[in-house]
Amino acid sequence: MSLPKYASIDGEIIEWENAKVHVASAAFKFGTAVFEGLRGYWNSDEEQMYLFRMEEHMQRFEFSQRFMRFSDIYEAETVTQKTIELIQANKFKGENLHIMTTSYVSGMGGPGVCGPIGLSITAQERPRSDRVLGGVTAQVSSWMRVPDNAMPMRVKCNANYNNGRLATVQAEADGYDTAIFLNSRGKVSEGPGMCLFIIRDGIPMTPSISNDILESVTRDSVLKLIEDIYGIKPIERDIDRSELVAADEAFFCGTAWEITPILSIDRINIGTGQIGKTTKELQDIFFATSEGRKKEYMSWCHPVYG
């Protein structure tokens, strides 16, 4: 993956190699930062880059900063504009993007320091991965998803993601592509950085937001698409571990993962062990929606050029 020419630091577009944070900052030492990952989707017919559900991502970005008691808050409108300026400066066209907006404590001191606050934005070309298109294998992790009263997963704090890293590296060491967390009650939670759906007897189901999951923008999109397209309301509830392999289909969803089919869990095939029919349909619909090809969902697509 080639590096872009520019990044954005504190609202200033600078050369990529100069985008640095001090090693003594709270952001570096303690992970005292919050972020949003979002996608830019290229529509070749319109020669347009669309930022998918930018408004909702930025609303959550503000919430995460407030929750972490940062001394200053970068507001949604400002970050949106700076993100667009960065994409335009890099002249990204022809390929999808992965964008990271990060608000971080640049001040030095102990874990309780709350300022001053910096802002970094990066955008890189990121074509759709083979895993998204071909599906993945998953392991129910021996690591537990951190509970809400310890480190709430609905807050996109950088430090939270070490929990997901432990599960990921363990799964890969054991020969799987990724992991699935159980929470402190033994119920299914989510993947290391993505939400999870199963389909049983034609009904899509997903762990409710009280199961130590991220209140994912992509998850919300999938819930709405299922209801609109199939005329059925997906079920949000507790899911037992044994239900995972009883499912006919399963998939992950998230900004980076989009809609990724799950082929097997703990080396037990999900359904036929191939990409399920409904999962493939939802994947195609999601791709078209995020690329601005579904006019009924254009409010989800924020244009960059023109």
C-alpha cells in the first residue's frame, strides 16, 4: 500500500513524514486518544468520492471526546471540513479510502491529564480485501470482551483496542483469521473491531448494545437495510455461544470489515461453509449503498468533490 503525500495535524495539511506526536505525550504513553475510522467510496460513474455516514461518525467522535473528559472538543463540522480538505489535497480518485480521525492528549503528565488536545487525520487508499470478498474463519476467543464498567467499548478510545489485539494475535497463532469475544456473562459480544450477525431460519440476529459492543454505524446501517429490503425486523438480543454454530449464515460488519462472511467458527462450518445467499445479497446492497448507487440512501453519502 503506497503512502499518501499529506496528513492533517491540528487542522494544518503537512507532509506525511512530518505527522508526529511526542513520545512523552499522554496519547503515546497511555493511549489517551479517541478515534473514528470511516470510509471514502469512489463512484466511477459520477467521478465522486463519498464519505459513508460521515455525520454519524462525527457525532460519535464528539461523544467519545466528551466521555474521556478532554479539555477541548473538536466538533463534527470542523473535523468533517478538515477531512475533506485533506482528501482534496491528496487528490484521491479512483480507489476507496480508509480514513482515521484522532483526537488525542498531546500534553505530558500522568494518566489523568486532559489537555491540550491535538487532532490528526489520515487518509489512505484501501482497496476491498480478499477477506471481505472471500470470507473468514473465526475462533471463539479465550479472552473476554472488557465489560462496560471497566472500559466501555461504545467509546472509541485507542487504549480499548488492546483487548481486540490480544484476541486477534491469539486467533492468528492458532490458525484462524480472527476472533469472536464472549462477554463477562458468557454471551456473544463482537469481534476484535467489528460487530457480528447470525442468520437462523431466515431471521438475522445480532447481540444487543448491552453486550459490551461498539454502537457501530455500520451495524446500524445493516439493521436498516435488512428491514427496508426484506421487510423483517432483525432481532437484537443475547446470543449464546452454541448458537453461533447452529446458524445458517454469519457475518461481521464494520467500517474496515464492511460485510465479511464467516465461513466457520472453531473449525465447524457455518451452514455449508460457503458464503450464504442472504449474506452475499446484503454485501452487494451495502457496496452499492456506500458508493452512492442507491438514491434512497444518498443522505448517508457525503460528497467530497464539487
